[in-house]
Amino acid sequence: MRRRITLVSTDAGPGHNCGLALGLQKYGHVSVVWENHSPHKIALDVPSVRYGYKHINRGDDIIIVGCLAYNRIFSNVHRRAKIRNNFSRIHVIITDGLFARDPDKYNHLFRTYDVITNGCKRHFRGNLKTKTFYQPFDLSHIDQTKNNELTISHSPFGLMKFREKGTEQIIEASKGHNFDLITKVSWDKCLKRKAKSHIFVDQVDHYDRSKFKFRSKDYVWPALGKSGIEAMHLGCCVITHGKGYDTDIPAPTVAWCNGNFREVLAYYISNKTEREKLAASQKAWALKYASYDFAAQQVLK
């Protein structure tokens, strides 16, 4: 008998939710519940989408994406009891900054659930049983023909990301080269522009929003988000802040920088062979570990 799987989040996201929903279809009947319509312009045809947590019924597995969704769902005492009684397994995928702000609180709340974290928040779990999760994509439909001129791109999402990702440093270090700052465009347009670049910089710094008690030095180690994973799928040479480390998934083969971004960028600008070799390795990693099917298996195993 096919598993009855419910995927729940505050809204649609191309990797966390849409891609995962498509991967889960292979393993069961999938129902998707979002609190709100997506603020992104997502063109993925996910199954059985309903809006509002009242549509959470019963099944074998419920997968809750993000601490914000968890808080919204479990703030209702009756709904919390209903979920615990009506689902055999509760999975929580940690994707948002709420967890990094108070990991002790959420680690305690999630102590009886299957917990999955994306790579940049894995270390906040310490030695607790955790599965690593990278947002899955299938971007094979995107034309990946590169520009004739070497192109460096970067894609912060909104003005706050300028401060969080070190965008000003990236712009300064890229002077003298063709540079594409991709922001305030639809997801589809972002992908098409990113696919034309040779080097993609995810982030090189992190602004410490102290009122949220972010521990900035920890928070960016390692730091590879949706934007960087997309770029790996698109055949770019990806550079980001931090260090790679292995958990239950081999570390992404990105070019890690830690205070030496300018040197790392200059090396891959001037060494075409090494740049293309690394981009090919990154794409192979993404196709294996950031795919719909692998993500679904990782969550359900």
C-alpha cells in the first residue's frame, strides 16, 4: 500500500516544497498544504495543493517544512493533538533562521520527531540524530549556454540579503569583469540569467542581526543555500563562505572561502581549466544529492 504523505509549509518554495512534493509522489499519495499563496512566481505543478492548515487530515507521514510552519501549526492545541494522533511519523525539515536563533528550544521541541536540516544549520543540532537535506531541483530544461565573456553573478533576495550575503564585497571584488547582480526578478528569469554565468558567488559574509541573537560566525559555517544549489545544477562554478564537512551526505564540492574570497575568486577567474573542472564536479554532486528522488528518500528513510 502506498504511503499517505502530507507536506506542510507556510508557502511554496521551489526547492523545499515544490521539488520535494514532486519527488515524494514516487513513494506515496501526496497532499500539499500551504498557509498562504506563494510570494514567488513558481511554475512547478505540485499535486493536491490546498491552502490553510484546516486541511491537514490524517495519514502515514506529515512533513513540516520550517520552524515558522511548526509554530503556526502547533500553536493550536486541538490541531497539535490531532496531528499526533492521526499520523504515524512526524518529520520536521529545518530551513529557516528561527532555528538558528534559538536551537536549544527547537531541539527540545523536536526531540521525538524525525529531524532533517539543510546544510548551513546542521551544526546547530550538535550530536542529535539528524538527516542532512539539500533543496532538490530539476533545472535540466534551462538553457545553460554560457556568455562569450567571462561572467560572474550573484543573487541576493531583497535588500536585507545585501547585508547578509556580503553583496557589497562581491561587487567590489568583481570590478573589471562582466558582473550580473540578479535581484527583484521572477524565479524563472533569475535562473535564465544565472545559467549564463561562469562563476556564481552565493555569499561571502553574514550581517549579525543582533536583535535576533544570531551567532554570525557559526551561522555561516557552512553556507550553501537554494541559490547556490541552483547554480550548481546550472553548471556554474560556485563560491561561498565557510568550510565543507561531511555528515550523512558528502560535502558539496563548492569553492569554500573563509576570509580569502578575493584570492579564491581571482584563482577561478584566471584558471579556466580548474573552473570548468570544479563546475562539472559541482553539477554531478547536485544531480545526485540535490535531486527530487534523493531528497524524498532522505526525508522518508
